[in-house]
Amino acid sequence: MSKCRPCVITLLTDFGYQDAYVGIIKGVITGINPVVKIIDICHNVSPQNILNGAYLLYTSYKYFPAGTIHVAIVDPGVGSKRDIVCVKTRNYLFVVPNNGILSFVVKEEKPEYIIRITNNKYFLPSISNTFHGRDIFAPVAAYLSLEIKLRQLGKKINQLELLDILAVKAKNNEQLEGNIIYVDRFGNLITNITKQHIKSLEINYKYLKILIGKKKIVGMSKNYADVNKGKPLALFGSTGFLEISISHGNAQKYFKVNTSSRIYVR
């Protein structure tokens, strides 16, 4: 086995902080590689919400150094026949359930190698049906930080599961139909519509119409202070997606929508 070496492992889960799950995972990892650096991205992903986890992973993974091992566990299929995979891209390794959680990431980081993890040599000795984060994900990530070869983990596969909701529909370069993919703690509505999508409409930002339910926003803003307090606005957020907000307010409550709700731009 390779000597312990400094390495970064990130954790993104829906485990929350009420229970001991996150601490246990860290304990397993450091028991195998005591010098590894573990960074928490987020543990407040909405329970079992794969889309939520996919978005948060996408918005954060690229800010870590090359060679980082990203562990993302939003796994409603835990204990079932769903696969656990290790995905190698040009810059990173991802240890995830094969359930679509990499749907955003693979648009930027093309998979070079996908391994279905099956070799129980790199698992804990006893495997539960409900806590694969502890028994499989954590030890596999730790062994990867010791530079084991990917092929030692299992068998190569060619395809990942992807989420269907990501497609933005365009109609004759006149209208876009997208979805709300995430609601942040401020109530801002993040959509799957990008600058590139809106450029395809060839409409001046000033005249764009954004429709959510029966309500409409006209024109794009540059920041949250562009409109009066309590007024809705649309802008491109820090992740490059079209975002719907309320100045000093909560857009989710204002529009009465949730993740997956439709949004139209014309």
C-alpha cells in the first residue's frame, strides 16, 4: 500500500448535521489516510434530491485543486442494485452513486474512465444496507488518496446515468422553456437557462420577457439592487444560470414555485 500523502477529499451529502453520519465518514477516511485534507462542500442537500446535489456539486467542484477526490452522496437507492462509480476526468476523481448526480459536471469535465466499484477489498469489512457512505464511499475515497489504481476498484463501464430535466427547449429561436433547478437559502430561483441559451433568441436583454406561472418580468438586471425593494428581477447569477430574485425578498414565496417548475423566456 502507498504511503500516506497529503490529498484533498471533498464531501457533499444530504446527511445534515443532526446525526453523526458526516463525522463517521470522516473518521473512516482518516483511519485509512491520516494526513488527507477533508473539505465539506455541503451536507444540507435536500434529502434524496439528486438534482439539488447535482447542481451544488457542479457549482463547486472546479474551485478545488487538480487531483481532488470529490465524494457526493445523495443516494435514495442505497442498498439497491444501483451502481457506485468512480469517474476520472482530466482534473478530478468523483466517487458517486450512478444516479445522475454528475449530470451537470460531465458537461464540462468529460469522463475519461468510469469504474463500477465492486472490489470489496476496499470496503469496510461489514457492509450495511443503509449506510454505504460509511462502508463503501469513505474507504474507497481514502484508498484513492493513497493512489491505488482505478482498475483495482472494479470493472470499466461506458455510460453514466443522467437526469432528463436538464434539457432546455427552444422554439423557433423565439422562446425558451426551462426549469427551476435549485432554490437557495435566500429564496432565489436558479434555472437551467444559460447566457448561451438566451443569446440564441437574439433579443435585446432590455426587452426579454420571463414568465413564471402567471407572473412576468420584463428585462434583465445586473444586480439585486437594480429594482426597488420587494420587486422581482432576473439576472445571471454567479454560476452563469438565469436567476429569478426579489430585491430584499424571497422569490420562492413570491412566485409560489419549487424545483422543477417551468419558466419561459421570450
